[in-house]
Amino acid sequence: MSDLRSNVTTEWIKLTGFFGHTPSRIPVSLFVEGDDDVPLWTEAVKPYQSKYDIKVITNKMANQNEGNGKAILLSMKGLGQSKVIAIDADYDLLIDNYSQYTDIVRNGEYIVNTTWYSVENILLQKTKSLPLLNSFSEASKGWYLDYLVKVDEKKYKTPVSQFGEILNQLHIQKLALRGNFTSITVISSQECNTKIESIEKKLSNMHCAGQNMWKVMRGHNLWNTIVKPVEEKRINERVKEITSKQSGSAFNRNAALNQLGIYISVKDYLDEDFYSNVDGIQIPAETRLKLDSLFH
């Protein structure tokens, strides 16, 4: 079987576009890491759709026998104006030589990144818990800078897993539900060294210092351990309020959830809404500039 990732080049996409339904628009395949990324990037490219016919797809959609993910996308060949990839920045913008992909993530001509850590971080903007994330960031400066220095020094075999473990050790979910992170402010950097100063400068240049530091933390963890539990608590409180005002045994929790337009589990509802409700979401400035340069 031929390798479609190699054979489907930007030129091939451009040529076959003339046989589509919109031959007046330039065809583009924008490959993203996974299914959850599709809505956000579809929203991000809306401003260019009058000139371009941009289809946002995953590798698995195009190559059913293959998988998805950042490594798969960054191994693609034949990139060009009609074949572009969009990926999470992870720590590749913040930590020099973070991975084997750092240079291409930063400088790849036909590669767009999220600027912030991931798609989840961009989506977190639209939640009601944004003030909570700001508060968490302000309280987290000490331990997070220590963590980033250790990531830079390659002291963690799996930095992503270590980040999740630190959050668990700090009992972040419990603190988030209380709405107070002051107990973690005492966990501060033990020394001020040049690496910390360098990272602080990068955070500042990225406009991700202070209360904005959550933008470069792993968004998947922030969603699951801070924001989603708080959003779930809000819904449960609303359900309790509804049921307490109703009379009759027929009116129960499910009826209250249905009244709120929720017909699945609260967790599933929150995940579905989080990833799919993207109308008008603000794209980070650097990401928008890269998209503008590609689809001017």
C-alpha cells in the first residue's frame, strides 16, 4: 500500500481541488492532531474561507489505517500552501530543544501552532472559571518556574506526567472547588538563577506571565482538575435548586438535567460543550499572524 502521507502533496491537493464543488476557491487540507482539535481550527480558519476551501481533518480521516498525533503530522511530506498542519505548541516555544520537533514547531513554513500550550488552553478562555485560572496562575509562580527549570534540564523522563503528579500532590482539585489557592503560594523557587530569569523573560515576551501563566500550562490537566470540576459543581447546584422548587415524585435529577438541556452525564456534557462550542473564540495573536501569512 502506498503511503498517502507522502503521496498526497500540496500540489496534488491543489490540482484535485478543481474537480470539487468550489473550483473558484483554492483547496487546502489543514491536518490537526485529533478529533477534539477539529472544531477549534475550523473556527480559526473561517476568515479565509472566501478565498480558500479549507478542510480541517485528522490524519486518520485521510489515512484510515494510521493514527493521529503530533509526531505523525510532523513526519508528513509534501507540505505547502494547500497542505498545512496545525499542532499544539506544548513546551516547544518555551523550552529550547524541548523535543526533536522544537525547531520545526517554531520555524516550519507550513506549520501552525497554538502559541499557548494546546488547543485546550485556547478553549479555556470561554469558560466561566477564567478568574479562577488567573488566581491559580498568580499562586503558582514559584513551583511552576521550578518545574520548568527541571524540564529544561531534562530531569523528568515524562514532563507531562510529572505536571499532573504535581497538581495531584498540591490537591489542586480540592483547592479549585474551594476557590482559594493561597496555600500553594508558599511553594516558591529555592534560588534565583539564570535559567529561571531566562524562562521568566520568555513568559513575559509571550504575555504569559503572572495571571496569564495558565496559558502555557498543560491545558488538558487544567480542564480536568480545575475547571471541569468547578463547572460540574455549578450544574449540580443548579439541579439541586430546580428539584427543591418542584413538587411530586416524578420530578427527579434527570428531569432537572433535561430542563437544563442535558441528556447525557454531566461530565460528558461538559466535555462535549467544551470542545465543540467555539463560535467567536479568540485565537492567540501569534497564531493568527501565522494563519494570516499562509492565507493572505
